[in-house]
Amino acid sequence: MEKIYSEQQNACRLAKVCPETVKFLLNYSRSLYITKYDYISFEGNLN
């Protein structure tokens, strides 16, 4: 088992992301507003 885990661990690589992309995604997630009514959900973007 030890051999299997060490092989899979070497296959993983971290993706490099621009700071602008992270900032955009964080701002979008902060402005996203979801309202649920019964079984329907409404999504809105608060600007």
C-alpha cells in the first residue's frame, strides 16, 4: 500500500493562479445572493 500512495502523491501538481483571478472569484462569491422559496431557488448578483 505504501508504494501505491507514494506514486499517486507524485502525480499531483498545484495550479498557479493570478491574484486578479482570486480577487474576482472572492468578490463574486461575496456578491452572490441566493433566496430559497419552497423547492425553487433564486440567484441574484448584488452590485
